[in-house]
Amino acid sequence: LKMRWVNICLLNRDGKPLWMSGRVGETLLNVVMNANGPVEGYGACEGTLACTTCHVYLPTEAYERMCQPTEDELDMLDLAVGLAETSRLGCQVVLKPWMDGMRVQVPKHTADLRGLADDGKME
Ligand code: FES
């Protein structure tokens, strides 16, 4: 039985490409975490859609091919620093076989938004 591995090229904040691999069905967040956290502060809320530190820019083709973001993801993305056309939250991106070789860009800046909601500043 062949294991379905997907290779992802992560362009880190310093612009350096980092290759990492994960299994089909895994989230991009998991892939980055399993690579020993090469991106500082990435995935602070552990995939609970509360921080936006997992924000990434995807290639346009991949963005369009991917499942639509949920309302919850869109709400969080709206608050993300440096929001762009092909922004997604890595904790919501699930690896598919066709993503093999995909280049994912980490934004230059990010913010951990946890706590905003508690302070009532979110709205
Ligand atoms: Fe916090 Fe994705 S890991 S929103």
C-alpha cells in the first residue's frame, strides 16, 4: 500500500524555501508543526480558529481549486494582518494529492488575535 505523501514548499518570512511533507488529509498547520516549528509563533491557537498566526498565501490556482473557506474561517481571515486575495488559514487547509509541490507563502507579519474576543474588541 502506497502512503499518500504530499510535499509542500513553504516560503518562510525570510524568503527561504523550506520543503516539508505531510499526509493527505492532514492540515497544513500539522505539517508545519511536525517540521519542528520553523515558523515562529505559527499555530498559536492549535487550529481552533482563534489566532490567525497560521495565515498563509496560496498560489492562485490552488486557492481556486480548494474547498471554500467556512464562515468561521472567513470571519477570522477578515482580521488577519496583510489579508490578500489568496489568503487562507493553514489550520483549515487539508492536504489533497494534487497539492504536491505547492508553494505556500508565510506573510511577513502576523498577529496573535487570541484575547481580542474576550476584550470585546472583535466587533
Ligand atoms: Fe490559530 Fe489557525 S492556528 S487560527
